Amino acid sequence: MHTNPRENWLIIIRTIRFVWLIVGLVLLAGCSFGAPAANPELNNGQPSKPDTAQVTQKPFRFVVMGDSRGSSNGINEVTLRSLLEKIKGLQPLPEFLMFTGDQVVGGSDVGKQLGAWSRLVGDYFPMTSVYPALGNHEHDEKIFSEAFSMLPKEQLPGYGKTVYAFDYGNARFITLNSDRKNAAGHYVIDEQQRTWLENQLKASGNKHIFVQFHVPAYPIGAHLGSSLDAEPAERDALWSLLDKYKVTAVLVGHEHNYNRRKVDASFDGNGYHFDNTIYQLTIGGAGAPLYNGGKETKQVVVGPKASYHYMVIDINGNKATFKAYDLQQNEIDSFTVER
């Protein structure tokens, strides 16, 4: 059977076009492999959910600091800058900075102080990569929300930008407001926040969860009895959620030192039983006056260490590696958590 040469050429051309089309589609799809999972932008007030199939195995790093108040525009500028210089020299560089509250001294000009703090930190980190918690010294939720306008839009009605969550890589990061008080004048993270928190924990779908707030659930020193522990039933209701969803770590400030406390079944109370071991990390040494000594020693694994410090957290798959350093770059704590 004879074929027309012109028809043969048409078949060849069509075949070549088809092959190039397939190659182009493969290359286009390949462009998305390993794409950054960072996306603190929110959909309808909820954290965006990254494609965990792409990002679960991609390592990343972030840094945690807290309590930088002082006498220069409400900031201990010398110490804070010294710590940020150390962080800026890390390799690899951290993707973002978490800050456990009390950025400034506060008072009538707290807005001005927070503006100065933002400009200072902005010399080292883009402000879209800084995620602070409201401390008792900032106190004013409206001014805090205005000062940190880059934070995710309001997720819990009535709380402005003091309560929020975002996803990065294979982790979810949740910040709560520990500055509100009950009728007795005690700090509480009440049922309204806890309901919102459980929704975030339940919908996470990520291996790692980090929860940040300023006032400790389990203080050990200067603020023992006047933190969330002043209302044990409310505190235990909060911790039962963190335990239920097996969060990777809880990040707090308020006490101006570094300490690591292991919270497990030995802290059961008020009808709540804790199945998991979760570390409460007090990271409160970015410039505020340091606190020596501790009044409580139960399950305190490290500290209190009265030194200016920061913590580096590396996420690699199901493993989180924690390292805390002082101002002289001495390692003051190191441990891993697998989830």
C-alpha cells in the first residue's frame, strides 16, 4: 500500500508537535516542585493550608525571642540589637521570628514605642516575617493591632490581631492572647479563645504545632501564682487541648530567663488527664531585667538561666530540633521533639 509523501510529512509534524506539548507540560508542572509552603495569608479568616505533599520533607528554621523592654523608646536597644546581629549571622538564616510578648515597656506612648521596636527589628527582619504575641506591657489590643498591621487579619472576632494562626511548611503556628483577665483580676485564656484554639488544632493536618502566648501556664519564679496558674481550672482546660492534639511545644515569656519545663501526667488536675509530654519553653531574655532563681522545681528540666538569649528551632520532617544560645553564643539548651 502506497502513502502520499505529503501525508507522511504531516504525520511527522503532528507527532513532533505532540511530543513538544508533552515536554512543555512536564516542565511547567516541574516548576511547582518544592515551592515554598510559607503563606501566612488567610482565606476567610482561616489559616491557609499548604500542599503538605510538597513541603513535608522540606527543612526550615525559625527563631524565638521574648521580653525586650528597656529604657530606649521602651526597648533595651543594645541587647536586642546584639541578639539580632547573632541571629543574622546564622546559616541557614531563619525564615521568620516569633516573639513571646513584652516587646516594649508600654504606657501612654506604647504606640510610639511599638513603632520604634518595629523599625529596629526591621533592620534585621522584614516585618512580614515577624510574629509577636501581646504582652502585659503592650496591653492595648487596638494599638497592638495597628502597630502590627502586617499580621493576619482578625480571625477571632473582638480580638483584633492578638489571636491568629498561620501555616508554614509542615507546621501550624498559633498565637493566643493571655492578657485578658477575669472578674477576679486573674489572667485567663477563656472558653471563647479555647473554642477557637481547638478549631485550629483540629483542622491543622500538620505534623508540628507551635502555640505561643505571653503569660506562662506553669511559671516557676517571679510570676508564680500570678500567671495562668492563678486560675488552675481554666489553665488545665487550656492545657488539655494542647495535650489532646499533641502540640510540639508551647512558647511563653513574662519570666525574664530561659527555662524548659516538662508538662505530663504528673500535672493532672481539675478533672483533666494529660497523656503526652509537652515542653513549656520560657523564652524571656531579649533585654528586659533578668530574673534569678526559681521557686518551683517540679519537672524543670533546664533553668532558670538568667541570661539574654534566643532559641533556634529547625524542622526536618517529623523532627524538631531546639537550641538556645546566650549573648556570648554559648549553647544553654538543646533537645529534639518528634511528632
